[in-house]
Amino acid sequence: RSLQLHLERHVVGSMAGKNGDSRSVLARAFPILGVVPTLSREDLQSDVVAGLTVAVMIVPQGMAYAALAALRPENGLYSCVLPIIVYGLLGTSRQLAVGPVAMVALLTSAGLTKLADPVTETAKYTELASLLAFMVGVIQTAMGVLRLDFVVRFLSHPVLSGFTSAAALVIGLSQLKDLFGIQLPRDKKLHKIAENFFPEVDETHGMTLAIAVLSMGFLFGARKIKRKVKMLKRFPDALFLVAVAILASEFGDFKEEGVKLVGEVPSGFPAPWNLPWDRVGDLAATAASISFIAFLESFAVAKTIAEKERYQVDARQELLALGLCNVVGSFFRCMPVTGGFSRSAVNYQAGAKSTLASMVTAVSVLLVVLFLTPLFESLPKAVLGSIIVVAVSTLVNFQEMKHLWKTDKRDLFLLLTAFGCTLFVGLLEGILIAAGMSMVLVLQKAVIPHGAVLGQIRDDPPVFRNIDRFPDAKLVDGVLIYRLDAPLFFANADLWRDRMHQLLQEYPKTVSVVLHGGAVAHMDSTGAHAVEGFIKECKRHEREALFAEFNGPCRDMLGRMGISKTKEDESEGPFFLTLHDAVAQAKRVAESRSVVLNSVDGSDHLEDGHAVTAADEC
């Protein structure tokens, strides 16, 4: 009987463990499965309300951002269905709202207009946009699988700020043709846009301009009022504007008056289609740029909201989710998508508790695509242009430039480089040049690392600081203490040796040298060779080299070079666990050397328990 009970417990426990493991694997692959069971009825209601709120916002934005990418409005709506559902299943952010965004739309247009004319080659252009979405998805998915999310960190905040501000200006200026009702060639460079615009100002269509001015005035005014009046925070100003504009267009015969309208918007959801695989090479650079920018924008807003709500977002899983939603969407005429700032903020403020809110948004947009698209045929293009201009106006950040002027001129240089190159050279070229310069500066900091000579500023307990920053810091007699604030490796090893040689010439009475390695995170074989050479140089000049606070891997590397033992409890030899112990030993060496020299000169005397040299008496 006892054997039977034991076997039953073992089998049941084993099965429970396997089921638990299976559930854990599924929850990691589909984070929504781990969140939904924790939701209350109130949370589900909040998700429905938030999903409907975002749907009201995303319909006009989706069409507007499709127009910005030089695509048909329906492509923007298609991009708000399947990609959102895929992210809802795979994403780790509970409030991120995925869909078309201004920055990605502009990069899409910049990359595709060189390959096809969106007006005369509409079908070809749409195919290329979907292929671009597929390539963006593949790159992001590959980065997630290979855990390469760190790569995008090379795009520093100043670079992104400069690029975003310049791109926002280009986005706004690219709408001039729709706002003024004039014909302008497509261009993404500031000076070219100005050259094309000013000669055509005389051809401005008055009614179109009036519609644009009224639309922007309404949207800016609504934004200001919504900030002040809590009850109106969820007011769908863009959708309200679209509805009013459609009614005015219908009853005011805008088409007869020469106002450009959206035109026919097909109803129904598209069937899967094939992509022009032979054009993959032409889109590689554009796809890589969008992959990085899109992930950075999405992850930044997701992380910000997650920190407020006290849960974790997984960068690797986010790459997988964004990549797969682009891959799936590409086969259904979708443009590249990512998480957007404004919609995510609205989703969060509306009370979204999980990605079920995204599912509600996607189903709502699907109903619009299936049954309501004919209503948008009479919508003036000037209204969509106004929505875009107002949406991107918040992206221009001149305050960051003022801040960096006061705090970090090097980062300001990076920001201005990204800003200027994006405005005058091109969007893709601007971000690539600025990112390249950012990497050069990172390498420069590694190759020319910061270091400092340390002096003592306090006796009990002993505290040592940079003598350049602490004028009261006193050098220890006969001891040179130097701190390296970077890894010691092949790129900076020779420069470090040269610096140490220079310091020994500047301090010729040095008897002991203490190298403080608390900030040396890594050391390769070249760095170890440099240390070995420095030790030999010290021995030739009868100086003692001591090492303090080097981490385990660095001591292991030096140990393999035969320089030191790596036992943690080693009290003898050149390595010490604390700077205080190393300096104490260096003092003893310096004092004993001074005693020997003074004995030889016949002038050996002690004062207060330590040797006094001629330099002390001076």
C-alpha cells in the first residue's frame, strides 16, 4: 500500500512538473497567457475602453501616415489589424500601441521613392513597401534570436534627438503640397523643398489652405484644452475633425471647388500576396535603418510605461514581437510598423491593463476596413496633412540643444551633426553619418581613456582622489598612485605605457608606483603585456610596482602571464585587495629605501617614526 502511494505521488508530481514547465514555456513565448489569468473584471472593462479609444485615434492616423509614406490610405488601415494582433500575442509591454508611425513612414517614403513612382507605379510601390516591412521584420527577428538588442544602443540619445527633430521638420514641410493645394516634386532635403515651394506659392488653392489652417487650429486648440480640462482628455479630436470634414466635403461640394480628396478607399481585407523578392538588395540599407529606429522608439516608450507600472519588458522578446508582426503584415499589404509614442500614451491613460486592449483596437479597425471605408472617400487631403503636422510638432526638441550646450558640448556636436545631415543631406544618410560619428567617439573614449594621479585628502579612514579635481589632495612621499578608468586592451595599451613613462619622468623621486585598477573592467593579452613591460621598466629603475583592487578576471589574465598569483587571500606580492593596503606597503618600501639612502649618505635620522629625506626638510 505504501509503495502504491509513493508511486502515485511520484507520477502525479512528475506530470504536474511537466505541465508547469509547458505552461512556463508557453507564457514566455506568448506573454499574454501569463497576464490574462491575473486580470479582474474591472481590468477587462478597462482594456475594452482603452482599445476603443485607441481605435478612434488610429483610424485617421493610420490613413495620414500611409499618405506620408506615399501609400494609399487603405494600406495604413490594413497595417492596424494583423500586426497589432501579432504583437498582442507576443509583446511584453501591456500598453504599447503598435501601428504606423510618422518617423517610419517618412523613412519608408525616403527609401522607396527612389525605386518607384507612387503615383504612376502605385502597385509596384505598394509591393516594395510590403517587401520593406518583411525585411524590417526579418532583421528585428534575427536580432531577437541572436540577442543583438545591444547593437541599437550605438544610436545615442543626442543622435536620436537631432535626427528626430530634423525628421519632424521634414515631415511637416513634406505636407506643404497638401496644405497649400499645389503640385510639388517629392524631396526630403530642406533646401530642395524650399527651392520647389517658393516659386509655386502663387498657385496656392485658397479653399484648401483655409481647410488646412482651420484643421490645424482646431487640433492645436483641442490639445491645449484637453491638457487643462480632465473630462475632455479622451475626446477623439482627430476623428471628430475627420467626421466634420467629410460632412462638410459632401454638403459643400469640395471636389467641385478643386479641393483634393482622398478618393476611393477599397472595402474588405486583402488576401495574401507575393512579394518582389528580386528587389531585396535595393532595400537593405533602408530596412536596416528602419529596424533600428523603429525598435528604439518602441522600446523607449514601452520601458517608460513599464517602469511606472512596475513590471518588466524584455528587449529580446520585443524584437521578436515587432519583427514577427512586420513579417506577417507584409503579406497583407501592410507598411512597416512599430510602437508609437502618442497612441501608447493614450492607451495607457485610457486604462489599458494588458495587450487585450490592442486586440480590441485591431478588431475595431477591421470592422472599419470591412464596412466603413467608403465614408472616407470625401475626406480632404489637407485634413490628413494637418493631422500629420500637429502629430509631429511635439517631436521637435530645441530644449535638448540648450541643455546640452550647458552640460556636454560633445553630445551637442553629435546632435547638431545628426540634425544638419538629416535636414540637408538626407534622412538615411543623416542617421548613418551621425551613428558613425557616435561610434567613433565611443572608440575614442576607449582608445584615449581617462586616468588620474591620486592624492590623499583624508587620513582616517584614508581617502584618495584625483589631484586635478581636489587641490587639497597631497601626494604620498615617494609613492605615485595612478588610477585607470577604462579597460586595458590592445587599442589603448601603448598609450597607457606612454602615459606611465611620462608620469615617472614628471615624478622622478618616485620609489613605489601603485596602479589602482578598480575601474579596469577587462584586460586582454596585449594589456597584460603592457603591464609586464611596465613592471620590468620599474625594476630597471629600482622602483616597486604594486597593484590594487584589480578584479578577478584581470588578475587571472596577469596570472597566466606569470606576473602574479591570483589567490584572494594573498597578502604578499604586488597585488592587494584594497588601495589602502597597497599604499601602506608602498609607504613601507619608500621609507625603507629612504633609510638605506640616508644611511649611505651619513644623514640618516628619523622624525615621528618615519624617515625624513632632504626633500622633506625643504
